[in-house]
Amino acid sequence: MKKKIQFDLPLLVVALLLTGLGILAIFSASAPYGYIGKGATHKWAINQVRWFLIGLAFLFLASRINYHFYQKIDKAVIFCVFLFLILVFVPGMARQIRGVHRWITFGNFRIQPSELAKIGMVIYLSSSLVRKKDKIDSFIQGFLPYFIILSFVFFLVMIEPDLGSALIIVATGFVVLYAGGARISHILYVICLGLVPLYFSIFEIGYRKNRIIAFLNPESDPLGIGFQPLHLKMSLGSGGFWGLGPGQGKQKLFYLPTPHTDSIFAVIGEEFGFLGTSFILFMFVIFTIRGLKIAMGAKDDLGKLLAVGLTCLISGQALINMGVATVILPTTGSTLPFISYGGSSLLVSLIAVGILLNISRHNSKIKQDNA
């Protein structure tokens, strides 16, 4: 008798498909950088393959570790989150690129702590909420301590500066808190309180203010702050339905900043057309459905919270990146999970998939035991 697969195979297939498409897109999008002496034309794609292999090993490991283990290490996880975010500003450990402190180095490896903080916060909040679910209904004893921790993480990531990642961490945190029993009134209350400092953090810093202006009226300065959103539109528009063909895109030729990272969805749209971008969107829809199905089938609150948090983390970030690429949202600097170039982002995404697979594996075992 054929042995039944005990994990969510469609989720794994979607993650691997998106990663494979991402490597191909990176190969095309990063090629122009090789031609101007910034490395071989395939350098970034090769690096992404290396991170994929590392991530695949961590995916397998995470899929085999019982997700209840995270309850035992949640305090260590939040400690490491704060430690890594602080190390970003420590000379000798920090790696500054284009004036921002977002990376730390370990030998030949460069890690982006804000990416680790995303999954770290989901693990910490999910594990801690299970233990304190009887208190979360209280604002002072339950909700406020979690909000303070989220605020500190938000602040450390924002001053790197990386406001996009900071907002993603807080938004995902609120989703986990709500799923864990927090009152929506408490969440809305602190959001309203945070709007004033958020306003000043955006409009008192030049480049963030320019991003909003460029989003609202890019034609006002087509060669300045409006350059990126206008060329994002051109990239997607010129692709048509079928696309110009692999490697044939023009906007990646230094019209789009970082075409292999933040703007990769637009590059895919130009080279693979509406068909290619629709396929990617469809894959993320499937990912979201499978992730939420795992959450609904979880045997306990921890599995439910982890699955909801990790699914919303990846799907929400994908939605934001695609929203920026289609100029529905202002520029945030957020990457497209599985697809954009970046070892830390890919590693975290694959670990998240591994944890989801472990939860689904336990769901399958419960069903088999009850059969």
C-alpha cells in the first residue's frame, strides 16, 4: 500500500516554484551589473542558489522539529532578536551599505537582522500568548507588555533605517495578537496613538517624504523623485500580455534601482508579461490558502498562531512588494519573498515554510490517529 504524504505538499511545491522562478529572474535582472564591472553577470544568481541550498537544509530541519519546541526557547528567541538588531550598530560587526546599517557579518556571510526579527517575533508572540492567553484580554497585564516589545523592535529596525520592515513586523505582530485573543479595540487604540510619531518619522525625513510625493504625483519630477515609479509603470506596461521574453527587458538597464531586489516584480512583468505576473500572484494566493488551511487544522493554539503569523508575514510582504511595483503603494524597500535577491529574506521564508510543514505534519497525524 502506498504511503500517504504527511505534510502539505502543495505549500512546498509553491515555495520551490517561486524560488526557482526567482533565481531565473535574478539571473536576468542582475546581468547589467556584471557588464559594468560589479561582478560576473551570473554572480547574484549563483549567490542566491547558495542561499537556496542553505535555506533548503534549514527548511528540512524546521519541518522535522516539533513546533512545540519553540515554546521552550521563546525567551531566547526574543533575546537574539534584540541582540542582532543592536549588533547592526556595533563597529566591526556592522556592514554599512549605501549609508544604511542593515547587515552584520559572520566571516563570509552577511545577515540582515530585520529579516530574522520578522520570524523571531512570530515565534515569540505565538509561544508567549499560549502561556498567557488568560491575560491577553487585559490591556495593562496582557496587551501592553507585548506592545512595548513590538515598539522596541519597531524602533531598532526603523533607525537602521528600514521603515518598511519595521511596519511589516508590527503589522504581523498585531495579526498574531488578534488571533491570540487581543481585543481589536486595544489594537486600534495603539495604532491611533502611533499615527502621530509615524507621521513625523515619514515627513520629517527627506527621502521618506519624497517617496510619498513621488507616489502621489510622479510626473511632477520625472527625472528626480518620480523617476522610479514612472519606470515601474513603464516596465509593467511594456510587457503586455506575453512579455518581451526572458532577458529582453529594458528597464533593468539602470532605469530601475535594484532591479534584482525591490523591483524584481516589475522586471518579471516586462519580460514575462501579464501572464507571468498573474502566475506569481496566483502562487501567493495558493500559498495563503494552504497556510490558513494549516492554521485552521492545527490541533492547538500554538500551531494556529504560528501558522497564521507566518502565512500573513510572507503573504503580506508579497502583497506590499507587488503593490509598490504596480505603484498602488509608495516605495517601502520591501523584498518579494522567495523571488527577490537576498540571502536573509530567502532563508527566513524557507524556514517559515519548514515550520508550516511541521504543523501540517502534526495535523495529518491527528487525522490518521482518529481515522
